[in-house]
Amino acid sequence: MKQKWQSYPSSIRLLAIAAIIFSTGMACIWPLVTIYIHDYLGKPLTVAGFLLLLNQGAFLIGSIAGGMLFDRWGKMRTIVFASIGVILISVGLGVTHDFTLYTILLLLNGLFYGTLSPVMNALAVVLWPEGGRKGINMIYVALNAGVAAGSALGGLLASISFAWTFFGNAISQVIVLVMFVLILPRQLKAVAERGHRAEQANTAGTPAAAVQSAAKPKPVEALSPLQQLPTKKVAWGALLLLCSGLLISWIVYVQWTTVLSTYMQSLGISLRQYSLLWTINGGLILFGQPLIAWVIGRFARTLRAQMLLGSYVFVLSMLILSQTTSYAGFVAGMFIMTLGEMLVWPAVPAVAAEFTPQGREGFIQGLISGTGSAGRMLGPLLGAVIFQHFQAQGLLYIMAGLALMSVAFFALHSSFQGRTRKVPAATVEKM
């Protein structure tokens, strides 16, 4: 494990540590928001659900805006601006007991967190462009490690005071901000210098005068917005197909956190048993990387194959759930769904990075992050309507059909991308 960790560039290792701390703070809050609104602010669960829906909408807007700011305004400026916003809002959430003010702050929190959401993946692409899936997968695992730690820490802080869950989040974001301010400019400068050396190597066969006239590279943050404009256009058709497949995958996945939890309780499965499923989910993501590496090496050597296999696994999970009412069946369904998640979630941003023009990394990763947020917004509502009209088995069959639609979108994307992009698809290295 230590040898594998050291095989990553130092910039990615530092980014992964920052991702763990970032997600730990975030997870201190989100599992407890509904309880706080219902039990401490005295509002019904429907109000809590509606506020979370609005929060996801703000997150969606923030993701797209954050990606654009990352590219056009500057990486460090975006990080500092959004981080300070999150810190101040978290402190405000901890000290207020007014519902109206809490609602406003919760929406702003979603907006600023959305602004930060594309940063981790975009930085992984910028700092280690040759890393492909490996860099993004490292961030994915780090974020999930933080969720596991933050969920436990949030419960501990809430036992002291609910205010401390918000303060704990603020403290963690301060740590991340300090890490970025102290370390990131140096890493970005190193990336710019590596790029300049590569350009010099490419011009080795040109006349000496031409090489000597090459301008000394500026640090990435010193480039003006016009200098950061991409040199080629975004493949919008491929991006639309990719996002469509991801949107549907999230709609299917989010049923586990909404309708299926209610359905399981109607079968006599306790809330504690349901919570255990998410412990299995987190444990498999953290400790199942050797398993997923074997699966990728054996069955999904390319990112295209990885997305398609993950979507088929989503289909299988829904079909298993449609044929069982026992807790063991739900455990099997969660295990299989988690394998699908481990295949699809890291693959999609990595595929998007393959055809991202230079200088548009933040915007593209912001769209990917925003698409996930849109799926988390639409999924609960769509699932509830289907469940009301067709009951649980009908819901599960329909979700299996939707997962097949995501297979179609990912396959069409791969075909479309193969016709339009100029560079060949990268293969997935065994982890």
C-alpha cells in the first residue's frame, strides 16, 4: 500500500490529503441536516426535503460557475473565494437559530460548495495530465474516505452540540485553504515549467534562432484570461451524450438514498440495518480497490469499457432487488451497486478529461459535477412518482431500464467521440 501511494506524484498525494480533509468537513454536516431542520428548527420532513432540493439546485449552479471561474478567473482566486465563502457560511449556520436565515445560508452553502466541487478533479487533470483515470480515481477514493471519517466525526460533534458540526466543517475548510495557498502555486508553477521543457524538446529540430526566441513561460496563475482560452473547441456532442449517461446513472443510484430506504422499512428492515448498507458501501470503496483493479484489468481495460460495464452492473443490481424482499438480497444489491459506482463515477470525469481543450478543465469538470447534482435533484422526485403508481417492483424494473439507457448513451458517446476527437483513447492502467 505504501509503495502504491508513493507511486503517485507528490502533487496528487497532497491533493488527495486535501480532498480527505475537505470531504470530512462536508460530511460533518450533510448526514445531519434533515435531523437538524426537523428536530431543532421544528419543521416537517417535507420542508427539509424541499430545502435539500433547493440546495442541490444551488450546488448545480455553483458547479458550472465554479468550473468557468477556475478556467477564466484563475485557479487560486476561485479556490480562495469559494473556500472563504464556505467557511463564513458554516460559522453562520452554527450560530443562527432563525429558520429564514438558515434557509438562505443553506442555499449559499450549496452554491459555494458547488463552486469548489469541480476543483479537485480539475486540479488532478491539470497537475497530472498523463495520469488519466488514476489521478481522478485517487481523488474519488480520498473523497469517500473523508465521507466515512466525517460521518463518524459529525455524530461525535453533534453529541456535544449541533453547532459544532458546522464549526468542525469550517475548521476543516480553513485547513484545506491553508494547504492550497501554501502548496498549490508551487505545484502549478512546476507543471508550467514541465510543459515549457516539453515544448523545447519538441522544437529541438527547428532553427536555433526560433528556439532562442521562445518566451519564458509564465506561471499558470499569471496568465491572463485571454491567454488561458482553449486552442480547440469543446466536442459538445460527445459531452452531451456523456452527461446524459451520467445523469441517468445518478437517477438510478439515488433511489438507494430515497425510495428504497422507505421500501425497506415497510418490509420490516430496521433503520440500523439500512445504515449498515452504507457502511458496506464505504468499506468496499476504501478497501476494495484491489478487487476493482482486477475487474478493470480483466474485463474493462479501456475507460469506455469501464463505463459500459459499470452501467450493466447498475442494471444487475436493480434486477436483483426486484426479485428479493430479504435483507440478504439488499446486501447483495448494495455490494453490486457499489461495484458499479466504483467503475462509473471515476471513469466519466476521466473520459471527459481526455477530450477537454487546454484551459477548459474547470468548465468541463464543473459540467460533470453539475450533472451529478441534477441527477440527485431529479432522482428522488421521479422515484417517488414511479413508486406511487407502480409500487416497488415496477420502480426497480423501470430503473433497470433506465440503467440500460445509460449504457446506450455511453456507447453512443464512445462512437461519437471516436469520430470527432484528434487523439486516441487512453487505456486504463492496472492499479
